[in-house]
Amino acid sequence: MAKGLSSNNAVAVFGTAVALRLALFQFPALASLLGERVEISTPVTSFKRLSEGVFLFTNGVPPYDGGVVHQAPLLLGLFYPIISSPLLVNLLYILIDLAIGYMLLQITAIKDKDYAKEKKITQYGGKEEEPGMSGLSVATLYLFNPYTIASCIGRSTILYSNAAVAAAIWMGMKGNKSLAMFNVAVATYLSLYPSMLIIPVILMLTRKIDDNDLTKKVAIRCTGLFAGSLVALFALSFVLVNSWDFFGSVYGTILTVSDLTPNLGLCWYFFIEMFDQFRPFFLVVFQIHVFIFAVPVSIKLRKYPLFVSFLLCAIMGTFKGYPSVGDASLYLGLLPLSSEIFKYMRYSFLVTNLFMYSTLLAPIFWYLWVYVGSGNANFFYAIGLVYGIGEIILMIDSTFALLRRDFESQSPPETTGQDAALGWDREVVQK
Amino acid sequence: MSADRDSMAANDKTRRMVILSVWAVVLLGLPLWWKTTRVYRAELPYDSIDQWNQWKTCQPKFPIRVNLHLSETKQKQSGNNPTLSDVTQGVIRRVQEWNKAHDIKESLLAVEFIAGKPWTGSINKDITERTSTVPGTYDFYISPSNVTHASIRSQRQGFIQVQSWNTDHIIDTIVETSGAVFGSEERIIRQLLNANEDTQGVRKVQDQLKTVKYAPGYQLTFSLFSGDASNGVREWKMQEVIHAYLAPFIKAMSTVSKFTIESQIQHYASLAFTPQLDYSSQEYYLTPDALPNFINAAEWSLASTVSSLPSLNFLTYVPKPSESPLVIKTGPGAPKSATNSFLIPRWGGVAILNRDTDRTKRAKEHPEVITVQDLEPVMRVFLTQLRDLMGVTDLSTTAQSSSSFPIVFHKSLNEAPTTWELDSLLRRRSAENLVDSLATISSLARLVRDTPNMVVLDHIQRDVTEALRDIGRSCQHLSHQEYVEALAASRDGLVKSETAFFDPTMVSMLYFPDEHKYAIYMPLFVPISVPLLMSLLREVKRLKEKKKRAQEDKDSQGRDDHDIKHDKQE
């Protein structure tokens, strides 16, 4: 009975998600409006540029010659047969979005199974900790996140990278080494930064192995699989476009932040203002800054690979050269996977407000700057900074919450006797 | 107790690993820091620049050959006939003496006199057709006559007629003629080449200030500015006038520079000020003081949109009826300017064209058209101005004063430069380009030496080296009397030296003191480095303490052997 109810609910959630997206796609003006927004589509994820690339590809012109297209060749290949039919394109986007929702649902199921085996944390008052959100709630949070919807309707190609990340995490949790590594490779191939997810995914794959040597062996094998898949993808791309130009155009643009179209990120304004002399130096600093967190975070939080992947996705989405709300939709989708930490978070209200504030003001300030001319670039960049602060506080707060919970589980509070009266500080935290 | 310690040790290990992993990346970043902020400085050829500055590598010389031809006619009549070889030797000796007297070691214009062929003494077709087509090679034909007299014809020929037919007099006349023809040019070039960097500002002689900077091409813009519609100007026959008057000039100049020409008419072009009225003559007048304000730069559109060549403007201004006739004079009652025009150095020329206010006096059929006849005086003025702007020196004005006998310079049609003037222009422009490009290169070298922060990229080095090579090439061509090639090479050198000097990568770091570096590094790296350093220090301290405790533990029986071993392993 209960199972039937949940599957009914699932049908309802996914059905509504599809209906909503189909309905929104009915307004082509909306799709193109969202597709033009700098917050949604960046130079490396814009559907317009992708269409241009596919058009050039179809007409036998090398797509990467003009410096317009920065998407991976296999994406061009994927869209090549269907680009002429907007319906098929839209359906593909909806399907991928739903697939991510479905994968989140599956990941939660696996996580719940793991969780059931864990020792329960005894909370103040002798109660056991309640389990986190159900898979359906996680999927719902993802599917009805306004960022997700906007990104999907705006047809940002970040969606494919997000799907690959979600698939990699799912496969990692499931224990399927080759598929997990293949999906990390696909995500890397599409937008480079997810390469650092190889660490949490390996952590997931090895989470049930106690033997140190075996863990090392698995890790080495996984790295090999990852490299192999990546090389295969590159080779396939070469076969498709028959040149290596895409390297410079896709990864060169990502790494050198050469296209300074404004976006929600922190790089564009900085590199516009930077002295030319110091540009390469700060470019290196900024790119290292994105990657520097991968290892220490994975070491510190190695017991929580799901949370590590959330944190790394959030770091990518904040500090990469061309962030968009599509990146936010991914890590905001991954965050509820660790929903048991929510009760320890202190700044949820602030973070929510910062996100809402920047979401509302970004288009307005953009309008003031670009169309009306009564503002300048600082207005829009300031909103980007606010958005960045929101993201950073979210990361700090959730990490704090996770460590707090970790602490709770390692040193459970005295629930009876004299010492219990000293547990007041925990009470505050736990409400 | 033991379990607690285990977890503590595990915690320590984790923390150490985290700190280590962050520091590993930071240390990896250090070489990148060095690599990306390195001030790249390609080595400039300082030595050869210095050598060039003192003309050590190649002293530019401007060889000139003059073939002397003596008339045969009188040789039979008198016994004391001057022979060609005597005359030639005499001239050469005289020039050397003159140089020695004036303490000139080596003449820049190395005039070389060569004994030519004897001729009949009458200017006929045979002679006029035997003209030299090589710039720098000239023919002097000497014949006896009643009066001493020289006539410099346009086609690299000079006819010298002497009163008394003896060797000394012939020599005197030849030396004086060549002095008149080449003397001023020699002086100008000497000034150009010998000016060192300190005197660069004042090195230009008066008339050189008018001359525009050399370019391989110029854009000439002829504009008609009509003050008011009521003066009845609708059209001008500029195209015809250009074909008739300007074409010969442009054709003759084509070895030096090319020209593109455009013309425009603008109506309602009012002056920025009101001219004064001279009641006695009922003329409006502009004083020379007011002329700098004549061009109404704010309202008259004079910028050419067509090409990137340097442009020269020639303005014909037709005043409005309420302000005409408009003349230029120093004050009321003073004589007015004959040409009613003025030249703006390095910019162009302005001519005021007063139309008859009485409509009936104008051409009957088209009273609104400025005809070719109307424009002719204006165009003559413009041609003279163009000569000045291009740096074509009129030999007759410089030579006449110094000689003891009349020297007539033949002019070519419509003020087109003669071959003499053109050759002189080639030499002078080459010298100018050489000097300018060397000055540019040496300032660049000085700038680079004085600014250690300045990035010098490879292409700057390449440009400088190539510019020096072009200069050398030009100098070689000059010494071989290949003036056209020399000018082309010197132009290449000038262009390259300026490309290097004005390269944007150089300008950006022109002023970049060290304090700026702190401003660049501090905001980001101080906040980052504080926790990094603190955590490192704390970790070191913790390790020390641990060692100490382990020592104490060991001293007190070494109970937890296992733990200590474990610690040491790390």
C-alpha cells in the first residue's frame, strides 16, 4: 500500500515536472529570452553558440575556427541529427532533467540503505535521529528548483555535464566502477572542472572496503579507467571533427577565461580590470584556487563522499570562470542528499535570502547597466559578489553542520544523569 | 583511554594530511608564480644602436655625379684653349680646397665631377634628348657667351655660358653654379645628420617646420566651405581643376609619395568669430593674429573617413555676403595679402575666395557654379602650399642671392617639381627618415634601459633589428647613388622603428613602480597566507609538544610503546 502510494507520488512529481517544462517550452519567446540571459547561459554553455557550431559542422566548416563555439565536439554530434526539430531538442532537455531527478532518487535509496546499517545517533532526550529526506523529496527539490527550470528552458548545455555528474555519483554509490569512472570522464570532457570529482567517486566505490591495499588497488584501477575513458572520448571527438582544434577552443577557453562576457562569476570583471602583465599569474592563481580544495576536503570528509561531491560541485559552481545558475541547480540538488545535517545549519535563512536577493536583482541591475545606462558594470558585478557570498556561506555552513553531526556521532551526549544538564549548548543547536 | 588516543592520533593525521596537501599545491604554484610574472625582456641590440647613433656603422653619403661637357666651338679660334681635363681637375681641386678651408673632412654631398663629351655648343634636340634618368647624375654643358650666365633646365641639365673663355673663369663659374645648386641642400642635410639628440628640438630649419612628416602616401582633401547659402555657391569645378593643375605635380611626385584625393562641399560653415570691417575700403579683414582661429574645428568636419593615410587639407572659404569681401591684412588701411591665403604648417592650406556680390557679373549660364577660371588662382596658391608641405624646396629662392651672375632655374608645368628638386627631395627625405628612425630606436633603447619593469617581447626585438637592417640597407643604397631604393628602405626602417616604439605591450608597463606590486598582491595573498602560515606554525608546535610528551612518557617507563612507534612512523 505504502509502496503504491509512493510510486503514485513519483508519477505525480515527474508528470508535473514534465508538464511544467512542456508548458514553458510552449512559449518560444521565453526560451530564447532565458537562453540569452547571462546568468543562465555562459559562453561555454550557450545553446545559441551550440546551434551555430552544429550549423557550421553540418555545412562542413570547421566549427571551432570562428572562435564562437566552445562546446565539446560530441555535443555537436549529439545535436547534429535533431537540431532541426525544436520539439526533439526540447524533449531531450526535459528527458535529461528528469533523468537527473531520477538518479537523485536512486542515490537517496542507496544512501538510505547505508544509513540503516549505521549506528544511530542518540539525541538529547534519548531520541534517535530521524532519517533524512525521502528520495522523492530530493528529486522534487531538484525538479522544481527555479534554477533548474530556468536552466532547462534556457537550454543551457551545462545540463549534460550535470547529468554526467549525477550519473557518476549514482554509479559510484552503486559500486559500478567502470560506469562511474566513465561518467566522471564524460563530465570532465564536457566541462573540465568535474575531473576533481574522481576523488569522491573513488571514495564511494571503496567505502565498503576495509583493506587498505585493496582500496589502493581499486583507486589505481579507477584512475586508469577514468584516463582510458577520457582518451576514448577525445579520440571519438577527433574522429568526429577531424582536428584537435577543439582542445584550445573548449578547454583553452575554460582555463584562460578568454571570453569575458559578464556572468554571475567572480572572474570576468577581475580580468577586465587586471593589468595585462599580471593576467597570466592571476589566471593560474584562480584556476589553482578551484582545484586546491579537492584533496583536503576529501581527506577531511572521507567518510561522507556524497557531501564531498556536493561541496566540490559548489566550489566549482562558485569559482569557475563561467558559472551559471545551472551549476547552482546541480549542487542545490546534491545538498538534500545530506539532508540529515540540515538541523545543524545556522545560516539557512541568510543563505536563502542572499540567493533570492541576487536572483531578483541580477536581471534588474543588468538592465540598468546594459539597456538603460543609468548603472554601470559595478552594479551587476556587485550582485555577482552577493551571489558568491551566498554560495560560500552555504558551503561553510553545511560543512560546519556536517562536522557538528560527526562530532555528535563520535561523542554522543549524556542523555541521563547529572551531565545531561550540561548539554544545553547542543540543545540550542538541535532546537 | 587507548581508543580515545587512537582517534586523537587519527585526527592528527588527518589534519596533517590536509595541511600538507594545501601546502603542496602552494609550493607547486611557486614556480608558476615565477614563470607568469617574469618580466620578459628580449635583448635589444644596444651596441649597434650606439654605433649607429655616431654613424660608425655607415656614414650616409649622397654621391652626385656631374658630367662636364665643354663646347668645342671656340677651341679652334684661340690658342689658350681650356681643355676638359684641365677644367675637371681644376674644379675638383677647388672643391677640395674649399672643403679644407671650411674644415670639412668629407663632403656629405659627394659631388664628383667627371669629364664628359665635348659638344657643339648649341642647344639642340640632340642634347635635350640625352638627358640623365638616374637621380643624382647631372650634365653641365659649358659654352662661351657674351655674359656669364647659367640656366638650370628641368631635365637634370645645366647650361653654363661664360664670358671669358679661359680655364680659371670656367672653373669659377662651375664651382659657383654647383655651389648654388647643391650648397643649401648640403647645409640642410649636414644639420640633419649632425644634430645629436640634445638639439633635436631645434634642429629643424625654419622651412622644415612646414613640411609634413614623411609618409609613403598622403590623402589630400579639398574642401569648399561656404559661409552662407545666400552667396549662391552650389557647385565647384574642382575635379576639372585637379585634373588640369594638380595632375603634373602628383605624377612627378609619384617616386616619393602617392596621393589620394577627395573633395567636399560644406554649406553654412560659419566662422567662429566675426571679421572686422575696414570702413575706408569697405572690406572685412582678418588680422594674422586671428588666423589660428580660422578653422572652426568644432563645427567643420574635416576628418577623413576614407583612409588611414596622413591627410592634408586645403580649404577654399567663400565668405557669406554680409562678410565679403574678406581679406587678410594687418589692420585697417594696411596692404592686403596678395594671395588672400595662408598656410598651416603640417596641416594644409586655406584660401579665401571672394565672389562678386553682384550676381550679374558672374558667369551668365550658371551663376552658382565656381568655375575653373575662378579656381585657378586658388589652385596656384594650393600648389605652392603643397610644395612647401611636401618639402620641395624651390632652388631659385635659395640660390639666387649667393651667386655673382644670374642663374635661371627652369620650372616645369604647374609647379610640378623638377628633376633637380625631386632628387634633392629624395636625398633629404632619406636623410630625415634615417635620422628619425634612429632617434626613435635610440629613445626606445634608452626607455627600455631606464625601465627595468618594462616587458620587451620578441617582436619588439625583431622590429628593432629589422629597422636597423633597413637603415643599413638605405645607407648602402645611398652610397651607391640609388636614391629611390634608399628612400624606400629608410621608409621601412622608420615604419618599423615606430611600430616598435608605439607597441601597446610596451606602453602598458611604461609606468609601473614597485609599490603597485604590493597593491596587486596584498589584497588576495595576505588573507590567504595568514591561515596557511598559522596552521603550519601550530602544527609544528604541536609536533614539538608531542615529541616532548613522548619523551616524558618514555622516561616514565615507556608504557605506551605502541603509540610512540605509531607516531614515529608518520
